[in-house]
Amino acid sequence: QVQLVESGGGLVQAGGSLRLSCVASRIIFSTNVMGWYRQAPGKQRELVARISRGGSTNYGDPVKARFTISRDNTKNTVYLQMNSLKPEDTGVYYCAVALTFGTIPHTWGQGIQVTVSS
């Protein structure tokens, strides 16, 4: 059973930075895309960023130019560097794994809270 463990969330002031990490519990040979999604209270879950095994990336419009996704395939770890945080970035952030950019993630982490105060 694949498990994803997120870390790095917390409370930060607007304009600040946070770095999220997500570690997979075992080597996933078929894994291609690892990504981050988020859900704010009362809103639907949305894409934050995704990255393929080869390094191709895809970002949601609200975070472009502020967030950077990266991965270390030797450690089965994906990172999300979040800069210039805004209160509207507040939410629960989920790590997820999918076969391709075009498929729905098949495995989700439990989520980690990110709160940006104004």
C-alpha cells in the first residue's frame, strides 16, 4: 500500500514562504506525476502544481510565478516551495500521485494545513 506523508505546513504571515515535502512510502516504479492540490474551506479541491518524472511541470493559475514544484526521484520525494504567500493560499494541501498529467490521481496524502495570515 502506497502512503504519502506530507510535512512543512503551518502558519505564516502574508508575503512569507513555506516549503512542503511529500515522501512516498515505497518505490513506485509506475509513478509518473506527483503533485500538490489544495482545498480551501467551502471550495473545491484545486490543482496547485504537478511534476512528471522527467521534470515537466504544470501549475494552477493562482500560484504561477510564486510557487515552484520539484522532485527527487532517488528519495521518492516531491517539494513545493511557496513564496509571496497570500491569505487566499490558505487551505489544506494534499500530495497526490498520478500516472500522467491527463489522469486523476490514484493515491492521496492525508493533507496538511497551510494558513496565511493577513
